[in-house]
Amino acid sequence: MSKKTIRNAAAISIGTLILGIILLLASGANLLTILCLIVCFITGCISYFGTLIKAAQLRKMGWFVGVLLTGVFGAFIFGLLGPEQRTSDEALLPFLHGSYKKTKRTLGMK
């Protein structure tokens, strides 16, 4: 799922939630209010689970946990600011090795 789709689904979900709450407060639970909340639920689920899958595929566990905790609002932020590329396997090994060497130096273990 693309970031654009995630962003749009999350925006629709948030917008219909706000509209549904306004309609609920203004006129009570009528058919239009219920339809707004159903649309909010469906698009919210699409954006939420789509974002979790995308963050896992990109190996961005910080984003994964952030979206897991913040829900559709986190999915919207991911759609706006989230990463596009996944961490390559080739870049991971030198990073871990350098990090290990720096940690040993910091702890005084040579």
C-alpha cells in the first residue's frame, strides 16, 4: 500500500469521524450519522493495518510501535512524514559492527 493511499484513507477516516460526531451532537443518531461512522471505521482500519504492514516491510520498528500506539492519527502522520525506503541488508551489517566497536570503546573494553 502506498503512502498516498494510507494518508488519504486516514484523512477520510478522521474527517468522517469529526463529521459523525458533529452530526451526532446536532441531530442525534440518524442514518447519515451511522453511515459516517461506518465509513470512518472502514477507512480507519484500512489505513491503520496498511500502515502497520508497510512499516514492518520497511523494517522501521519505531514507526511500527508509534502507529500501533497512536492509531489512525499515527497512520496519517506516517502517510505525511514516513520513510519510503527500507533499510538494506548490506548497510545493516557495517552499522552493527561499527556500533559494537563504539560501545566497546565507550565501556573501556578493548
